[in-house]
Amino acid sequence: MSDHPGNSDTPDPLDSFEEMIEAETDRDPDLAVIEAGSRTLRTQGGPPQADVPARPADPEVDKALREVEADLATRWGETKLEPSVSRIAALMDVLGEPQRSYPSIHITGTNGKTSTARMIEALLGAFELRTGRYTSPHVQSITERISLDGAPISAERFIETYQDIKPYVEMVDGQQEYRLSFFEVLTGMAYAAFADAPVDVAVVEVGMGGSWDATNVIDGDVAVVTPIDLDHTDRLGETHAEIATEKSGVIKQDATVILAQQPVDAAQVLLKKAVEVDATVAREGLEFGVVARQVAVGGQLLTLRGLGGEYPEVYLPLHGGHQAHNAAVALAAVEAFFGVGAQRAEPLDLDTVRKAFAAVSSPGRLEVVRRSPTVVLDAAHNPAGAAATAEAVREAFDFTRLIGVVGASGDKNVRGLLEAFEPIFAEVVVTQNSSHRAMDSDELAAIAVEVFGEERVQVEPRLPDALEAAITLAEEEGEFAGGGVLVTGSVITVGEARLLLGKG
């Protein structure tokens, strides 16, 4: 049930798996990470670019891009934070406040932010608006984080944007207690690139939290809060309410707030903040939502209720109920941006909405990258995300024997993640990615043995070996049986597996 219609004649790029698995990669592990993403068709001429661009073909451009990546890597990484927007605000000031030159939709939450952002981008583009999208982290190229018209900016443009703002970055560095971080510089680049384009609307995903996130120097006309759960508890708080308090910082005066379904205590915090700033609220399950959904070839067929009415027979080429809910949130956000439910009563054009959703794809979100046996990648990295993925696998795939490949970060709730996957994994191969944040494979194995039992756990410290071992186990079902492999546990693990398996 996982092939998109019309793909049956496409050559399998993974025939030479053994050769690919031995190939060396030279990515910086801190930059080589993945988040749920998608591709949308450009509305302003020309074929769509690839979701995940390869390294530049021109050696000089590739060298220049590597120099920029090396410069950025000297700064604080995305896991080292100082809770303040003072540095990014100073950068915006010397750049002339580029983020004020276009309206924006600001997205926070725990899970589903990037998928929702890309759906919003697809809808806006289908209505012939020029979009800028800023999301994190990236699949295989840092340039993916900044998109124009539904496609990552070129390496040349990325380099040019960095060089343009570098003198101002250095100026701010000299005035602050701490230098601008990796994420703050990228945020400045995105806002500058959007102003230079120029875009009609920016779709911006927070990096972490909300109030003190570097993206929060914009005043989003629409604030979107995807489902909140327990993640980054050491930085954001240990309860849903505490995390919601931090994330509510994206809700600005007189904005429209689109709330996905939330835990009760989180919803109370978010609604209180909306009242304080006189924001208008639309809640999933009340003002909008998913009316009906059914499994379809390569995805699902939805009926969505938006702020302006129902949208039937919307094909979404993504698996899982969680993606249907992301679609409902994205639709409501775009309706709110266009004033549906406020300035205008009629819904958006149904054919345009259908066209937009049908164009969405999502690397790293239940993405099938190999056949015989089927290998699926999913970037779930916390218990809530893992539970959603496990349910989607049950619904969309007919595996009779599923082997898990899990490589997790040490700062995550690994036991909760493994417990969510235990019912669907016949066996699990534990491994580790190349990031310094990766949990040691032996430490991960000790937890896995407690969850799965010793006989169901295999340890392969190297990811290429783990992939090969899992595929071998899945092949024991026979060529025409239902064996499969799910690679998961970390955005970095999935990104590196995607490269090893010949994608990008």
C-alpha cells in the first residue's frame, strides 16, 4: 500500500546496495541530519527541484559551500543554547529588519512541525503566492533549510547570502557576550534571503521552544501549534504545561492561532496566552478537523473540515493518522492567512487545495527507499512520535515480519521510544550514528534487552553493518513474503541511512 500511483515502472536505484553500503561519506555529522520534509510543485514556471539536493557538481561551488559549512560549524551547535533573542534581534537591527518586510506563519509544537510547514508551503504556492520556508534540521544538504517557491535555494545563493550578512554577523559578535550561534546565523540568512527574493509570505518553523527561539523576532500573522508532548524536557520543562508556556511565545498580539489537538493542561496555557494578547483561536476538533480518512494506494484519502467548510476527496500521499491531522492544521492555517472564517465566509478553491496536497512528499517520514525487502525510513525520535509511526505502519503496510534498526540520541527518552516500537518489531538491531550526541550502541542494547528480551536484540555499532544485518533478517521471510525493515530512532540516523541507501 505504499507505492504512489504510476511508480511501478521506475527503475530501482538500490540494486547495487552492497556497493552503496561500502561508500564513504564525508558529511559533517553535526550538519547531516534529517527532519520530515516534502516536495511541492513550483507555481511560477520550471520543473520542481529535488527535495534533497546533492552536493554541487561544480568543484569550486562545492568548495565554497564547504567553507561556509566549516565557518558555521565553529559556532555553538543547535544543542547548545543561551535562552535569549538579544543576539538575533541585534543582527536583525543591523540588517534593517528584513523579517518585517513580509507576512509570516510561525509554527511551533513537539511533533509534526516540518510536515505541517511543507503542507502550508504547498497550499500557499498552489494559490500563486511566492513562499519562503525555513525549517530544521535538514536531510543531507544544509541548503534545504531555506526554500523559495517550494524548492531549496541553490548552493550559489546560499553562499552569496552568507557572504552578504557575514560582516554584520561579525559586527554583532563583537558587541555580544556570546557569538551568534549556528542556528541564529542560519535564521538571519533565511530572513535576509526572503526579503531579497522577495517573498509574499514566510513559513517559519521554530528550532526549539518558542519564546527565546531565534526565529521569534517575527510577529506571525498566523501562529500554529502542532501537538505538544514531552521532549527537550531539560530545556523546555518537564510537564505539558511548562512546555506549552515556552511555546506560547509565538502567539503575538491580534494574531490568529491554529491549535492542533493538545493535552488539556497544554491547551489551557495556550488559550490563556491567546486571551492575553487578544488573539483569535481555531481549535482542531471544534473549528476544524479531519472528518474522514481511508487508506489509499501510496497514502490516504481525506475529507477535511476547514474554517470555511468541508473539503472532500483530498488525496495525501503520506501515511498515518498523524499526517491527516497535520493536513487539517495546515489547511486551517492557510485559510486563516487568507481570512477565511473572518473577513470571508467561502472556503478555498477545492481543486487548488486537492492539487496542493497531492504534490506533498516527505523524505524521512515512512519513506520507502528499497524493495525486496522493503526498507522504510522514519525520523521518530521521541515516544509520541514513535507511537504515531507504529500505528501508521500497522495501518499502511502488510509486514509479516518487521525488523527495526534503531540509533538514538543519548538525551532522548529511549526506553519510551523502544516500548512504542516493541509490538511491531519482530527483532531490533541497535546501532549508533556518527553524531557526538549518539547513545553508545552497547548502552542502547542494554535498554533494548530489557524491553524486547535478549533473543530479539542484535548489536551492530556501525550503521552500514546494522542495515545489512536487518535486511538479511528480513530476507529470511523469502522474496515474496512480507519481511521489512524500519530505520528509526533519530533524525541523524535516518539521514545517514538515507545516504547509505542511495538517496541523494
